[in-house]
Amino acid sequence: MVTARNFKDLEIYHLAHQFVLDIYELVKDFPKSEDNNLTSQLRRAATCLPLNIAEGSGANSNKIFLNFLIFCYRSCLECEACLRLSKDLGYINEQKFGIYFEKLDRFIRKLYRYMQYLEDSTGNRKKDRSDYYRQSKHYFDDNMKKRKSMRALC
């Protein structure tokens, strides 16, 4: 079984954390009319990045952690869409868009590589249940004894 990892030791966490701080700085100049719309949406999407990494890192399973990283990746796509809207609406110029897009793109590339690493280390657990069986053998043995005794009652 995989032990939980400390999210503070992961480079992707630090990149995501810094991206959130950068986004909060960026949206300070957005119009007040966007406070409950694009500003809020971009902040929430960006904030999901380090939060999903932190939450998923507490799982004792690479497979579960990988699910949280998938949520993180999907939030990255949301951030990208928000950045593009911000540029198209004139809230940020092409240069700022390029800077923030590059930060996000760098994070996505690192996240993807880490996801591949977890996926490779997980393997195909559906085909190999022997590890699960060995760890839970006492449960199976007890369950079989109960089934046999129930059959005697019928």
C-alpha cells in the first residue's frame, strides 16, 4: 500500500500555490463589474489547483491521488479559458496573457508528467488482485466460514 505523501514536498504544489498568488494579483485590476463573475471564477479555478493537490496527497493510494490530479488538470483548463476571456474582453493585454499562460502551461506540463508517473506506478490493478487478496485474506476466510455456517441453517 502507498503511504500518504506530503504535498509541501511536491514541486507541482509550489507551482500551483504561486500561480494562485499571481492570479490574485492579476485580477486586482479587473473591473468591479466582474467581481462576482470572471474575477471570482478565475480565482476559484486557480485556487482549486493547490487544494486538489493537497487533498489528494493525503490518500494512501496513487489511484485516488491521480483522480484529484485529474480534477486539478480540469481546473487548469478552466483557468486557461478565463485567461482567454480576460484577454478578449480587454482586461489584460496580449503580453500579460502570454506571461500568465506560460506559467499555467509550465504547471500543466509538470502536472501531466507527475500524473504519468503515478499512473505508471499504479499499474493495472484490475488484472492483479493477488495483492489485495493477500492483504485481506483473513476477511475472505471469515466470510467463507460464515457462508458455510449459513448454508447449514438452510
